[in-house]
Amino acid sequence: MTDAEMISCSDPARQIERLRAIMHRLRAPGGCPWDAEQTHDSLVSNLIEEAYETVAAIKSGDDDNLKEELGDLLLQVVFHAELAEEDGRFDLNNIAAGICEKLVRRHPHVYGDSNVASTDGVLAQWEDIKRAEKGDQEKPYLHGVGKGLPALLRASKLQKKAGKVGFDWPDAAGILSKIEEEFNEVKEEMAKHTEGDEASPELQAEIGDLLFIVTNLARKLGVDPEVALEGTNEKFLYRFAEIEKGLKADGLSLEEASLEQMDRYWNGAKPTKP
């Protein structure tokens, strides 16, 4: 079947091939100018955005939305594969083959003779195999962990992996004490800081320490810090919208209102709303 025929293919079992054919046509001469201009680097923000929108769809529980967002995310993989195939580096089949081989290799308890049966044992085995594959046995234990992730996610991954070898707080109470200590250190640096001036490296470092230890508390309590913060973001959006609604009813704009007027509507908004 030619690419032109594949583009209109309705066979449910051949839709991945159809997607590849569509992507190829969009990038070909006479295709879409925008698609033709894209590079791996230019698509990075799209990839991140689609990943986060997929997470939001999962949290929403809306299957139609999830199906759509997974499609958008799949498009990003196919797009990057198309770019690489054009340069003769690799293609979607190579990508699929690579992950298939990795899954078989890292599940010797399923496909080999390993006797690991518990979830903890499986995860430890995965890490051991991964380090051996990458030749990381002689590199620092945390080498490469979370590289490229947003700082909050990376902090959580670093702490989690360090905890696997026993470098962890025995309980959440100890982390709370450390939060108080870090908070006091932030206050000490704030006392040296003039509001409106650029933050000193010391103040920035202390705030970083505070954020890191709060992330540790979330991990220790089984809370995903990224999900928790996004929940607060949504709550903030809702309550700020309530401020706008209330001020508009009073004939005021955000720019005209005082902080006291804004606070009245903020405090009146139900904090349990998303």
C-alpha cells in the first residue's frame, strides 16, 4: 500500500502505519510549511506540554479526553522518529525494537531465571540492570538521575533513589524539624535583604534548601509534590476568578481594587473547589 493509500486507510490494525504516512506527507515537499520547519529542539516545548496535558487527562477521569491527549503525545514520538528517519539515524521501528529489548532484558523474573517476586525486589533488580547496561557501576550512585526534568520532579527522584540505599529520614517528624530549621535560615537571609533588590546568592540557596526539604516531606508522606502543587495552582485559579467575579459585580476592575477588597472575595471563595 502506498503512502497516499495508507493516509485514507481505515483498518483498525494499521493506524500506526497511517499516522506515520500522514507525518511523512506533512514533512514532504508540498506538505505543511510549519511541520516542515520543525526540529527536535523546536518541538521540545510541545513534547513537555503534551505530556502534562496527558497527566491532566488521567486525573480528570475522562476517557475521551485521555484518548485524545495520548494521541497528541503519540504524535510527538512519531514526529521525532520522522525527523530522525529523514537523516538516516533511526526510525519508529528502531525505537519500538529498543524498548521491547529493554523490557525483556529488565524483566528476567518474567523472561529469564530470576526468582524476584516482590515489587521492591523488582525495582532493585531494575536499577541494578540499568546501572550495568549504562556502565554506571563506577560512576556516582545518583549520576544522571532526573537529568532534564523540572527541578521539583528531579528533587523528588533524587531523594527517592537516595532513600533506596538507606539515606533517608526515619520519619516525617524529623523532616518537619528540618523544615523549621531551613525556614529560620531563610528568615535570617531575608533580614539582610532589601525588598525590591535582586536576591543574593545566599538567599536563593536558602530558599532552594527549603523547597528541597518540603519536597522530601511530600515524598515521605506518599504525596506526589508535582500533583500537590498543581492542585494548589488550580485552587488558586478558582479563587482568583472569584475575586474577579466579585469585583466585577461591584463595578471594579482588578487594577482599581485594593488588596483589602480582593482579600474579601478571596476569603469568601470555597477553598475546597479545584
